[in-house]
Amino acid sequence: MYTSTLNTEMRKPKRRFNQKILLLVIGAISVFVTVSTVAQSVKLAYGYTVGGSEVQQLVSEHIANFQQENPDIQVELIWPLSDDGLVVMFAAGQAPDVVMITSGVMIDFVAADLLQPLDRFFESDPAVSPNDYWPAAIYRVGGRIYGILDRTNPWVLFYNGTYFSEAGIPDPAQRYRNGDWTWDEFADAARKLVRRTDADQVAVYGTMSILAHTVFPGFVWSNGGDYFSEDGTRTLLGDSEAIEVFEWVENSLLSAPGTMYPSYGYSRMHDMALAGQLGMWISAHGAIVRYADRMPYDWDLSLPPKAKDYAVLVEGPAHAMSMTTNHPDAAWRFLVHMAGEEVHLENTRAGLGSSRRSIGTSPLYLKRTEPPFNNDIAWVAALGQYGRLEPRHEKMTSIKRILSDAWSRLIRREQSARVIAESLKQRINAILIELNPLSPQQLYQWYRQ
């Protein structure tokens, strides 16, 4: 009995001592976990090259929501930031982890090996798929995915419905639904829409020029052509499919004064449209915001006309990941958030649009109470069936200069369309001989030229 009592009494302090040790250990573990969490927290830099102050506010809200859902990741927004500024950051070795970059210049960054392919992230993440987006919204080069367009902007046909009604001709949307919206019908409508003043000056042009870098590719594609061979070592703009586009412009759009306004300027085009000086014009779909409560005529949208099939150029800013990020998994989580349905829904409500199929086929786009009423054509068909990203090549800047010169000679009738196209082929091929990847420093120097 005595022994039992003694053993019991001897064990009591020991149990209290163990409890103290346990509390100390738990406290130490808590401190360690807290320190470890802080030490493991990730800070990402997000370079944003698109949009004004109102967009910045919206993006900041998206970032705040992401950080609340992912407390282990902090995101620093780098804004404002131009394409040139982004090049400088890459050249200086200070590239953001995630970037929003216009699709037109992404090829330069891919060529310089500055952006990370995203295929492995898609393959290992069951929560997101390339099929969640319009086909043209997945930015691919050489079969690999480098970006997800934040918002797709198809270049579609705008038209003055009042002028079509007064001329007594079917409008482009009717023609499309009937299956006969062709190059010939487009040219015929453009001629019939021309209006002149009493002094025989052109008051209304049938169409804005199609000789623009965001318009002309669609006509080449529509005729079964393309800009480059698959390996990018030669141009196809001297092949018969492209030559036929040049000849069609020469014979159908430039032969009768007033059929086509001879030059292309984006702001000038919209000013002319609002002033009632254009019957048709091809523009980015996002331009619809310019006409809300301002257009004094009936207007709507359709697809550009077809030769062999319809084709629509698509552009837009895209999310991409830097090749040099130290936190690729965290960067992917943030990129997926910014490309997610909730963010895109908020962007769409703010008028920015979306590249996600689910939103593009929703009532936000298809059940409208004001123009455009034909978004089933100019959005769903444009993106789901006929959309293609603009031509991409690491020497695109130089190629565009050569192409602009060829268009100027065509408008001035200096040479025949065929001769101009064949000369174009020779000049472009001359600069495609060497395809050496650009370093960040070379890319920086190129942008400064």
C-alpha cells in the first residue's frame, strides 16, 4: 500500500512535467510552422501592358480576390507598362513572372525564348483545359501553347444598315445566312453604296480599305492562302491564292472611284463611320463601344465575305509566363485565376469581353436589346468556326513594312497586281533566309529601331 502510494505520488509531478514539455513543443512547432509559412510565401510580379486606369482598378480587384483565396502568394502589379518597357525588363533580367502581352508581339518574345510553354501545366491540371476557350484564344507556336488570350477580338464586318435599306440590297448578315456573302457580292454592294455630292465628289465610300495588317490576312486565308510556309522559311504571299487577292482588289475595288476608301486608319475609319461616310468597314469587334448612343444610323455586324470559305483574324492580349520565373507553380495558379470564368465574367460585364466559350455563348452576348444583334454570326461563328490568330513571325515588323509599300504601289497603280505580288515575294523571302533566335538584348535593340 505504501509502495503503491509512493509510486502514485512520484508519478504526478512527472506527468505535470511532461505536460509542460508538451506545451513547449507545441508552441515551438507553431512558431516553426508560422515562420515556415512566411518563409515559403511567394511573391509574384505581374506585368500588365494593356488598358487604362479603369482597367487597372478591375485588375487590382482580381488580384485582391486571388490573394484572399491564396494567402501564400502575393502579387505585385506592374502598371503602367508598355511593350517596350516589358522588353527592357526582360533584357535587364527583371522579367515579371506573369505577363499580359498583346498577341501581335508575343511571337517576338517566343522567338527570343523568353516565354515558358504551358503544355505541361495544362496536362497536370484537371481544373482547366484549352477547350474551355475559343480555338483562336490558345496562342500556339510550333505546336506548343505559350499563352491564353484574355479577351478575343475578332475583326468582323460592320455595316450601315440604313444605307443598305435605302439602296434596296440585302445586308451582309442576310447574305451570310443565305450562304452567298462572297467577294463578288461584297464588291457589288460597295459599288452600289457609293454616294456623291452635287459637285460629283464622293460623299459615301462603299467600304473602307481592306489593305490593312488586321484585315488583309483574312482575305488571303479566305482564298485558301497563307502568309508563310509551315517552317517559316518562305512567304506564300507570291502564290496564286494571294495574287488573286491583289488582283481582286485591283479589278473590283479600285476600278470605280469611291468603291473603296484608298487608305486605312483606325480612328479615321470610325470617325467616317459615325459621320455616315462609309457603307461597310472591317474592324475589331470591340469597337462596338464606340457606337453606343452615338451612331445616327442603323448598323450591325456580319463576317467579312468569303472566297472559298470564311476567315476571321483574331487578336487580343494574352496571359503568358516568363521563362525565368522562380515560382512556376504559383505563377500558373495566378494565370489560371486571371483566365478563369469568374474573372472573365466580371471583365465582360465591364465591357472588356472574354475568350471563354461558356461566356461567349451566354445571353450577355447573344440576347441583346441594342446593336449589334448578329453576335451569333460576328462572335460565335467568327470565333468558334473561322477565327485565326494574326500571322506570326519573328521578322513580322520588317515584313509589314514591305507589305505596306506593296499596297501603296497597288493603290497608286504603279504596277499590275501580279507584278507587285511577285516582287513582294522576293523581298520578303530575302529577309527569311536566316532564322536565328533573338536574345533579349537583340529584341530590345530591334524594338528601338
